Amino acid sequence: MYIEGSQLLREAIQAGLIEVELYPGPDTYEYKAMELFKARDPSIFDPSNPKTFELAAHPASQRAQEHYFPPTLQPDMTFYWGVELARICVPKGEIGLVQSIEQVLYDDQGDYYPTASAYWGSPYSVNTDVRNVIWYLQLEYFDGIQPARFNLPTAAPITRASLPGYPYPELPTIQGLWYAAQSPLSKTKLIVPGNRMLRFFAIVPPTVNYRWYATGRLRAYTQITYSAEAAANARLSY
């Protein structure tokens, strides 16, 4: 009886009477089940058949993700200030590939914009208010719930230990304006493991001449990690 039912189910699938196409999120069991169906009957996921193979919906396709928080004004020039600029969230079972980092810094009067194109190619500023801003990339576990944005002004000194998470090992610290916003040199490639958030911060010490607006942007792709395409993309050098 069980064998007859299994045979009937296989025949129904082959005839197209039962929809077996799965659209997994971070649940790797769904993806493994989909691969099992594909291995048993390749025609179920036939690239030449739009009814069974739609790249825009296929779980192995890359998904674009970019994020930035709105420009935020330094609360007090006499305080230390730690602020989160952007974040990329990578669910469990996926991999993140960060395509670019962008730093944005300009003063509250709008007459000084040290990340503007006029300063591209000069990442180290002679102005101490610019030079003393340090940028950090931190990793933190991501369980599907995003924490509130980190934004801390305080009279006490702020260090990296004050930030949530732990240093991103491939690029933990950016000292200087190496990734000025919209510069072609902002392009990069950073791999973020699944079940993690990559968070972008700046720490601003007390300033003398300028009161800063600060923000930043991270652009990335996420992809199901259990696929040959993800392995290839992670290993490419560009």
C-alpha cells in the first residue's frame, strides 16, 4: 500500500499535477529538500522551462541588500560620540558579499564636506577634527531581530570596547577617508558569514572647529550558502 502510494506521488509530480517548487528563506532543510527533488527528477527544475525555473525567484540567486541610517548630527562638540552608520544582516544558511563601503562626513553649516570628490585621493586630512574620526566594522550574531541603532554621546571616552559585537577580522578599522561616498574606490569585497550582522560605526572625539553630520552606506548581496554559485562567488577575486 505504501509503495503504491509513493509510486502514485512520483507519477503525479512527473505529470506536473503537484507543485514541488520550494522558495526557502534561511531554512536549510527546505533547500536540501528542493535539491533532493532536483536530483530525483532534473526536469522538475529545467532551466529551459519558465514554469519550473525562474531565476528571479530561485533560492540560489543573489539578493541585493543595502543599508544606511539617515545623517545624524553630533549631539555635543565637547562630548565623545559613538554612532552606527549602516548594517548588513545575513540570515542563517546564507552568505553575505559586501560590494562597497561608503563614508559620509560633513559639518552642520554645510560648508565643509571632507568626503566630497574634491578630497578623493587624500584620505589623511591635516585637520584634526577629520583625522580623529575612526571608523569600525563589527560582527554580531543575528537571530532575525534587529537591535536598536547604536548612538551614544557621553562625556567619558568611547573606545572600540564600547561598541556592540566584535571586530570584523578582514577589515576591523578604517582610519582615514579611504571609502568616500560615491567614489569608485569605495568598491570592495567582504565575506559575511550566515547568522551574523556586519555593523558600521564611527567614533568621534570632542571637536574644536566642526560639528559633524555622519552617515555611511553598505551595499551587499546575500545568497543561499549551500549552492555551487555561492561557493564560486565567494572565491572570485572581484
